Amino acid sequence: MRTRFLKSIDRVPAAQWNALNTTQAPFLRHEFLAALETTGCVGEATGWIPHHLLLEDDAGALTGTAPLFLKTHSWGEFVFDWSWARAYTQAGLDYYPKLVSMPPFTPATGQRLLVAPGVDASTTRQALARAIVDHAREHSLSSAHAVFVTETDRDVLRENGFLLRQDCQFHWHNRGYGSFEEVLATFRADKRKKALRERRRVREGGVTYRTLSGGEISDPLWDIVFAFSARTFAMHGHEHYLNAAFFKTLSRTLPEAIVVKLAMLQDTPIAAAICFRSHDTLYGRYWGAAANFDSLHFETCYFQGIEYCIEHGLQHFEPGTQGEHKVARGFEPTATWSAHWIADPRFRRAIDDYLTEEREAVDQYAENVREHVPFKRPDSL
């Protein structure tokens, strides 16, 4: 096998790349990665420099890939290593650039070592992991990171010298519900009343919802929806990672992967949740509103998404990172994982010790949070 590193996803045909994305996860699609490039969301100016890994056999056939970027900072990864970077700098070493394998700005678990159908999956994943490490060594990079990895990739990366890091998100799981009422029937009385009260406040405020796929959203409507999301970023003192052109492009190239929950007051949009979907999972990504409305965030970002999953038979709803307030609305603590190869043996030992302690703390945190899920206790069923 031979390896190549691409400076643009467009240097590999979309059909070839997508054939290796066997789960058809939207964030790993060629169209998603290409839209990031063509609209300027990634590139040298943003510190996300495409460096995708291709593995080919002797005949030139594509056998494996990994979405890969050279990073000159740690923004947009949602697995925070700022303290590692500071320690490197204090030691007189360069932490950046580093290699990162993930779809940019996307804290969603998925494949990072993609394998072509019909080839030996284990051998190919091992070759991809080794190629990442070898490339980092060859170019004297401080580190290589695979973020929000699946269990299969996690095991392969660990075997190739990556350290594992655990974190916690809050996900909703469809247990065969036929309606939102069936979901609420599993809640304890106080939690059920709270959820019903939040939903009632939105309805009494005159808010209704439209559910739109990417192909149903015009460019002018995207400007409105994106402005809602940009307002949320601005309220937290940040600029949006993406731009309206990205969503407009993706509406044309990957319309079926986009789901927007648009909140309307009479005939005027007042809020929106931008989501993506696969065959079994809804991913909440961005949200924003024109102004503050009572309980609108919970309804738009969580309850509407749960109803969408039930209606369309999706099994999981991942609404993004952080947010313990999700727990009271039926989302459960779920472990997420990343893998980190560290070149300097001194820092590797120190980080390894830290990650061991961190995993224990994350496990304890998740256990504590489980005490606050809204579901009825087993002894009350």
C-alpha cells in the first residue's frame, strides 16, 4: 500500500471518497468537506489546512482514507488541549502545527479511519493509523489527534501509540416511542409537568414550527437562519465558525442531510435550529433566535428534535457538547472518546497520567448526572 496526503478534498473524486463512508455520516461526506473548502471555512486563513490521507493499493485503487487537517490552533475541536499547548511553549517547543482527524467544528462521534468495502478492514485501519504517526514523525510535528472516534477506531489507534481521552455528552435514545406523549410517560411526574409547561408556554406565545430540508430553504431564508445562529455566537463573544455560503452550498449538494426547525410567530421567522441527519441519528448543531422568548430554546433545540426522531424512525439524537440542562429533557450522559499521539516522551508520560485521572473524574461525573435523569425509578414502575 502507498499513502498520499491531499491539500484539497476535490483532488479525489466524490464517488470514490463517499464509497468508503460506509455509514453515510453527513459530516464525512465529500460534499460536506468540499463545501467547507469552497466557502473559505477551512484553509490556511482559518488554521484548518486540509491534509487528507489516502491509502491506495498497487493498482491505484483507494483502500482507505482519513479526514485530516494541519491545525495552527485548537479552536473548533471541542476537545480542549490548550494547557498542553501552553506547556509545550513554556518548554521552548512548538505545539503547532499539529495533525487532527475530524470533520471541522463537529463534535459528533464517527469513523476517522475509513475503509473501502471488500478489503481487509483490520489491516487497512492499522495502516492508516501507522501512516498518521509516521507522517507526524517525518515532519517533526508535536502530536496527532483523532477526535470523537468510534470504538473500533479507538482500539486501533491505542494499539498504535495513541493515548485515549474520555469526555461526556448528553444524547437522547429512541426506545421505540410512537409519540412524544410516550416519551413523557416515562418521566417522573415533576419532570413531566415541567416539560409540558415549557411546551405550553411556547404554544401560548403563538409560536409554530416548520420543518425544512436543505432543498426547501432559499438563499434569502438561509441568510435569516444563519443570522440567528451568528447572534448566538456573538452573545458568547465569538464569531461563527461557518458562513451562510456554506449552508447555501450544502443545500444544493447535500440537501437531504440538512434539517432545520424554523420557529414562526405568525408569518415571521423568530428562531431556528440547524441540524444534520444520517440514516439513524439526528445531530443538533447550531441554534439562534431574534430575541429572548420563554422556553423557546428548549422547544426548538430539544423537543422538536425528539419529535422529528420519532416521526422519522431515527434512533439517536446528539444535540452537541455540554449543557447539563439537556438531562431534564430526556438526554442521558454518554461517553465520547478521542485519541492523542504525543511525540515528546516526557510530555506523553505527563499527559498519560493526567488522562488517567481525568477518566476517573469523567466517570464519576457521568454517574452523578445519571441520578438526575427524568425517567421513573425502577422501583416506581
